[in-house]
Amino acid sequence: MLDARDGFDAGDPAAWEQVGAVELACLNAGVAVDEADLTAVSDEAYRRILGANVDGVVFGTRRLARVMSRGSAIVATASLAGLVPMERDPLYSLTKHAVIGFVRSVAPQLASRGIRITAVAPGFADTPILTPGTRAAMVAAGFPLLSAADVAGVVLATARDGAPGSVWVAQPGREAAEFRFPNVPGPRTPDGKPMLPPL
């Protein structure tokens, strides 16, 4: 296991070059800014959250796609903040939206290599990413928190059975469920038929 607390820098592409093949990779490194006021966010804090939350997923996926065998799986940890706005930490929400968009977009090319990539989008979990004050407020309010084991169970389930590019929501007291993205209206031809771009 590679852990940022042990010095692994997920945002460093050179660090990923030392990583070998595995059957299941969980790209779970993440940090929060915990600042609602964008004008108060330092450049350093912005680069740090991008490095851990976005670069780590991109560089990790790129490396793993080069070395993993067919039948392997990658699961990226996103967040409900990647599906809905999170006013209390807009940069965290930005990075998690990026993770979800990346997973959904890269899934077909990885599937052609025999590698499945999915994402999990947990609600609030009782992990060190919660500040002590936030955790205390949630406990005092009786707000249910996911455990790390709850999230790990969803990771294993989606690694086994999730369709490539699928995003699975985890919330306390609920069965994990695949998020259903609404269709976006596309252009129509002059005769009224829908049309996809020729890409």
C-alpha cells in the first residue's frame, strides 16, 4: 500500500513510475482546503489539492494502464461533492467533479485494454479528512457518518461488478447505488433527428 502519510506523493509523476502491476488499485489519496472563501485560498493550498486529488488520479491511472494485466480494475475515490455543489469547500468540489469526469471519459479506452475503471462517491466519512470541529458538529447533530470499512466495501463491489466508467454513491444506511447521469440534450439535424459529433 502506498500512503501519503508515509511520504508517497501521488501528485508526482516520477513517484508513480516505481509502481508495479496489481489486480486492484484504489486511488484514494485526497485532501481538502476547508475554506469557503475563494479569495482566502493560497496558491500553495490550491496546488496541493490539485496535486493530491486530480494529479494523483491521472498519473496513477496512466501508470497503471501501462502495467496492469487484462482483468484488472482501478477504483477512484470521488465524493458526493463531485456530483453536487459543496459551498463550504468549492475547490474540493472542483477536484471531485474532475475525478468523476475523468473516470467516465477514460473508461472506454481502458476497457479496450481489459482494465475496468470505476469511481465511488461517498458521503461524509469518519476519516482524517474531516476536521475535528466538523466531526464534532456532525456527531452532536446526530448526522450519520460512513466508516472507512463501509467505503471499502463499495470499492470492492464496484471493482468486481461495476460497469466501466460507472460512479457508485455510498451513503450511511443505504445500499450502494450506481448514479444515473441525466442525458444532455444534443443538436438535431434540420429534419429533427439527433446527431452525435463525428469524433
